[in-house]
Amino acid sequence: MPAETLSTNVSVSNQRSDAVSLEPRLTELPILILNVHEQCNCRCLMCDIWQREGGKELDLADFARHRESIEAMGVKHIVLTGGEPLMHRSFETLCRTLKECGVQITLLTTGLLLAKRAKIVADFVDEVIISLDGPQEVHDQVRRVKGAFRLIGDGISAVRQQAPSLPIRGRSTVQKANHQLLRRTVEGAKSLGLSSISFLAADVTSQAFNRELVWPGERQNQISLMPSEVRALEEEINQLISENAEDIRSKYIVESPAKLLRIARRFREQLGEMAPVAPRCNAPWVSAVMEIDGSVRPCFFHPSIGSTKLQTLAQVINSDAALKFRGSLDIGENAVCQRCVCSLNYKHPETEVIDGEKYARLTPL
């Protein structure tokens, strides 16, 4: 499952947020999430992307015509996702093209191909985010790939040999298979040499991640938590907060105690025990997801607002459908937003200095 950005789970309606205008028409698009390859090299329990057939990847010749839109819309960050972006046959050429646009590149990856692509990643990528589903045995079980955890470690080592200070972060999706293993997941992240680890609740109610239809209840129950399991998760989170206080203070664990506890709340909402509360989010006003087929979404979870087959990216971003969507969207009341597990609350990027160079970060991406 592609990772996305997290923010505070506080309801927000159509109001100005963090100095970002929420007007329907956009003059800037700070973040572009780019689907690079439609297939994946894992068979994750909580995702159906690996079931895609055909192996389509981003057509670089066609994508080149959007360079003017990227520059005109002031895109600062491009997030490469999929499927698995490192499966793209011309990954280096793609990265070179993006760097010529003056953007920073975040790579969302399973980590299985990091060792093979280490030099390209070290040369062009500004931040790597690897999906981590628990300690070694659980991660391999969830990914359904023997030796997946070891391959991640090999890949991190290979990249760090070329770029010692490159931020390589972990993202863990909390679900039935690992809900009592958050502390061990942190230990696993440290053993791999990850720069940080963050957590989010598994999504089981949307049509994102290659689901033609919302999962039926039986399928949801394979990933989501029963009431007793939610209580176990809450106990695990409380233990994590108590035993890993310094990791939380230092932001090695990205979420605050309050945000960690909201992960358990999400599962209670899925059970109907609590009313769903939309997170604080401005994703439709600061970002877009561009699929391989040219369709453009305001985020992973909302429907397409247009296609770049006959229009430029900039034209789609301010198409009639896009303007209507943003003009009518009330995040606090929207049913899709209320059940979102991974929102984006974009502010002006923070910067960190690495080897004398400044790198903008999408915090807490």
C-alpha cells in the first residue's frame, strides 16, 4: 500500500488553514504524487495493487509534456509511488527529468529493489519512505515475500554507502497482524537503520489501492480489529508511549502520543463504536495524484477530477470538475474524508541541513 502523509485527526471545514488558500482555483500545486508503475513486488494482505495485470508504467515521452505545468504550478515536491516505482525500466531517466524541473523527490517503496537501484536513489532521491509492517517474521508474513525484511536492510546499507545522510524513513500500517507489535516494529526500524518510523491505521473502507468495490465485511475483518483487539492495541500504544518516550520526543517515532492513540480510535470508528471524525487536511488544495492512465485525483481516496490524455496537468487541476469539487468540499462533513486514515496537512516545508545542504521536508510525510 502506498504510504501517504499524516496529520492531526481534528475536524476542519472549508476554512483557511496554515496560510494555504482554500479557494477553488489553484495558482500553486506544491505536491504532485506520481504513480510510476502499476504493479508491485509484494503481495500485501491489506492491499490489492499486486493483483493488477499488464505491468504498465509511466510513459516518459508523454509525461514530458507536463513539465511546463510542473514549473508553472510551482511544484516543489514529487512523490513517486505505485505499485513499486523502482520497477520502472527507466527510473533513472525519470529522476533526471524531474530534477531538471527543480523539484525534490520522495520515493515511496517496498525497499526490495533498493540494493539494485542504490546509486540512482543516492544520486537523485531526497527522501526514501519504506513500508515496514513489523519485526522481521511479521513483515515477511504481511508482505508475503520470503526474506523481504532482509532485502530492506541490504538496500538501506547499499544506499547509505553512497549517501550516508540521505533520510530513509519507515511507515507502518497498523492492522490485525501487527497491532500488538508496535514496540517491536520500532526495534525493527532501528535494526534496519531507518531514520524514523511512523504509524497509521489500515484503510479497509475505501476504493483506493486497486479496489474496484469497497471490501465486503469478511475481507475487512481480515485486516481490521475486533473490539478485544482494539483494546490490545490501546494497551500496546500506551506501553509504546511509556517505554519509548525519548523516541517520541526526538521524533524518531513521528507521531505524538495523541496521534498514536487516534490510530486506535480509527478502528473504533470502523466498528461503529465512535462517530468518524475527519482529519485536518488540505490535500485537495495543495496536491494531486496523477495515475499512469493520465487520470488525476485530489488525493488517493477521492474520484478523478479529470484526465491528462487531452489536457495538460495544469488544465486538469483547474478544470470545471476540479473547481466544482474543491468549491463544494467540506472536509469535516464529507463521508470519504471522515474515514480517511492518511491525510495531508501541508504547511510551508521545514528544512533540515545535511552535509551543508538544505533539504525541504514534507513533515510528517
